[in-house]
Amino acid sequence: GTTTATAANVTSGTIQTLTSSTANISSGSAIFSQGTVTTLNSTTGTISNLSTTLAGDFTISQGTGTLGTTGVTAGTYGSVTAIPFITLDAKGRITSATTGTFSSTPADGSITPAKLSQPFTSGTSVNSTSGTAIDFTGIPSWVKKIEIMFANVSLSSTANILVQLGGSGGIETTGYVSQASLVNVNANTVGATNGIIIFNGEASSACSGILTLGYIDAGSNLWTAAGTFARPGGGVSSATFTGGYKSLSATLNRVRIASSNGSDTFDAGTINIMYQG
């Protein structure tokens, strides 16, 4: 049958099936205390004011869907002086939002060499009191400048001091161009092809100063050298100057300070290096 009135109360009995062919609820309100409606769809019925809580965080009240809150206060987080800190759950929702302050100007003294990508780095000083050579190894490949510092360094006899460079194949002992001059009442000059030569010349003299190595060209691993040294003691106190260059066969990773004749030994002083990119 068909119920067409504005209200119908069915208080007893059984309605077996309500379909488009057997029943039509078209307006008003209908209350069924017994019976089964087997199908409600777009062709047989419309639910216009449903209220229910679905599994999870979504509810429907009087036909309006609502997402559950996450506990985050609505607003804008972050600015040119504030860093946003955001927490997400597994569903991609923001569950926490705060900010933290920062300064674009670092505090004085907070930028240390260790924090730089290519820092100023000091090696470990070596007492030049024995042996014929002193090596500094493990120099990083990004180094572009090395300073070799001498303090009261001397040899046991009349040999000069050499600085030799090397790469992965070891120290290289050929191909250098180098000159050093002793300045006093009589100018003396010595040369070397097996290293950057530093004038010494007397067992009783000791040199103090800095030799600077500069990286010139990546294609040929070309390095240049220049240094000035005080040479008190000996027959006449004096100053010495040195310069030169060397093209290496591989990227520099070590330097050696040695006696020029390979037999005189170091007997005083301290040597260290400092390098930078």
C-alpha cells in the first residue's frame, strides 16, 4: 500500500519489504516500531538529518560532517625571527605547533675554526732535535695555503734546510726551482732542485721564521713558496730569504722538513705547520 498522509504511525504488524514498487514515503514523518527497511538509496529513500559518530575522528550531526580537533590552536607559526616547530601524526595532521627564536647574527666567538667547512687548522708541533727529516702528513685535499713555522731550528753541521712536498705517491725529490739568499756584509746564495731551500750554512746558527706555501693551479698541482728567516749566531748574525715553486704529480697531502745533504741531523728548535682552504 501507499502512505500519503503527513504522518503515519504503524504500531503493530509487519512490513516485509519497502521498495520503490511496494511503498513510497514521500513527505512528512513516518515512524516504524516494527519491520525492516531493506534498501534505502537514491531511488528509494533519502536520510536528510543523520547524526552519528563514525570510527575515528569524524562525526556527522544533523547532516553536517565535522573533523575531530588535534589540540593545535589555529594561527600562523613562524616569522623572520621565529622558527616553527611542527609535529605530524601518522595521518599527516599537525598535532603540535610552536615557535622558537633565533638570531641571524652569531654571538662573538661562536664561529670557531672547527665549525668552518675549510677551517684554519694547526698541526702538532714537533721538536726538531733529532733525525734527518720531519714529516707532516694527513693534510686535507682542500688545503690551499700552508705556513711552516720555525723557531730556533738548527742542524748539526753546515747543511741547509729543505722543504719537500708530496702526494699519495710519497715525498717528491725532483723538479723544484728554488733560491735562498743570506744577507750580511757578504751576500751568499744557494740553490736547490730537490726541495725549497732555506739557507742555514753553519752548525752554530739557527733559523726562525715562516715559509708560506701557496696553491696556484689545480691542473698541474702547482705550488709556490716564499719565506723570511732570522739567523742569529754563527760567524755573523743575518737574515735569509727564500722562494721557489714545485708542480706535484698528485694532490698535496704532506710536507717534509729535511737536511739538504741527508746526513746532518736536527739538534735544536721546534717546527709546526698551519694550513687553510
